[in-house]
Amino acid sequence: MSSVSLHQFLVLYTWFPLAALLLFLLLIARFYARFSGIRTWFWWYTVPVAGLGAAAVRYASIDTVHGDAAGALLLLLSGGVLLVLCLHLYRVMLVQRP
């Protein structure tokens, strides 16, 4: 097994636990939105899942261990959206309301 095929396997394999973790976070945000009545934008958690999945497929489809600009841009955008969503959920759930 070459290092490229091992890299492709690991990139695709690690996406599934990451997607499960993000979907669990979506369910937490949905649960909180239903019982508190506050908007948590829980459907937007599917955007990072799709973006990270597209980046994983992009990195697995190239035949080198090194990345490319399109995959890095997908990772950057997905991470930015996820950061904004997590900060919003943190602020809604944990910061004291006046």
C-alpha cells in the first residue's frame, strides 16, 4: 500500500466521524431551539458537513499527499461557517441574558 492510497483512505475515513459529530451538534442546537424558542440556525450545520465532505473528496481524488487551492478554500470556508455557528450557539446557550 503506497502512502498516497493510505492518505486517500484516511482522508475519507476521518470524514465520517466528523460528520457524525457535526450532526450531533445540529441535534443539540435543534433541541435547544425547540424548547427555548430562540433561533439557533441549526440547519446551517449541514453547510460545514457538505463543505468538509467536498474537501475530503477533493483531497482523496488527487494523486499526491499535498493539497491544492480548491480543497484548502473549501476547508477554510467550512471551518469559518462552523466557527460562526458554534460561537452563536455558545452565546445563545451559555451567556447570561439581561
